[in-house]
Amino acid sequence: MSDSNLVYSTETGRIKQPKEAPELDVKLFKDGAVRIERQTKGRKGKGVMLVVGIDPSAHDLKKLAKTLKSKMGQGGAVKDGIIEIQGDDRDKLKGLLEQQGFKVKIAGG
């Protein structure tokens, strides 16, 4: 019997499995620009702005998202290396990101 798939032992009880860190598949663009996309799909018509193309190894996404959310006065989240900000004020978000030193493009319609 292999110990790699062991989840319970009668001697010691439940065996905790080490969780592997998920590998983030972040979309980075060749021109180095960050894209702001608008998405309503699967959100019951409520729009969110997606900030795509920030390298998570170079920037703290949670800290950046918190700063953006507070300055925008809106909610949001960080999911799979993408910052989601509620609402549709892409021009204001673009200005805030440019103040942080990012090259920004507005993508989509």
C-alpha cells in the first residue's frame, strides 16, 4: 500500500494532506500594458471592471486592490490574479493605475 494516498490510519487517525499552492495562470501582455476590461457575464447584469495583466510576483495584488477599492469607493475582489472592481468608471480607474506607475489600456466596449 502506498503512503502517498493515505488519508486515515487506525493508529493515528486522519492524515492531513499538504495542500499544493495553485499555479496562477496570469495573462501578461507583450507590450507591458495593463488592460481594464468590463464584464457583465454571469453577474445578473451587474458590471465589473477587470484589471488584467499585472504580474503577481512583482506586485502585491491584494494591497493594490484595497487601495483601488478605497479610492474608487466601490467593492471588489482579487480572483486568479485578476483584480475585480465593481461598477463602470474605467476612466477614473485608469487614472488611479497610471498614478501607481502602470501603463494602462482600456479594452473592450
